[in-house]
Amino acid sequence: MRPPICFICRKEFSLSDGGGTVRFADYEPLPKGQVGHPDGLEWFCEEHYNRAVELKEHSSREARALFSSE
């Protein structure tokens, strides 16, 4: 899994700072036994997390575009 770096602002953060991962509509779990970071699962810092949760019904690509348009 990728380290916690915000999908929007690219800020590196610690989970103790707040934030977390969001599963978007394009989430695809990794096959059993495979190591890596699944598509559609993205990290968000505390500043962007709540808005990301509101957008979870979109694909991760669509969510990023919506953040950019705000």
C-alpha cells in the first residue's frame, strides 16, 4: 500500500494528524496474495478527507476533477 500522501495536495501526513483512505466507485481490491495499492482507494489529508467522502460515489478520477473545479 502507498504511504499516506494526500491524493489532492500531495501533502505527506500521519494518521494521527487525521485523514484516511476513501474507496471510490472504481475501487478494485487486489487479488488474494498480491501486494500493492488497489485502484480506487486513495489517501486524503484531514483538510480534504470529508469532501472526498462526499464524492465516494464517483470514480477517483472524477473526484480529483471535482476537487480541481472547486
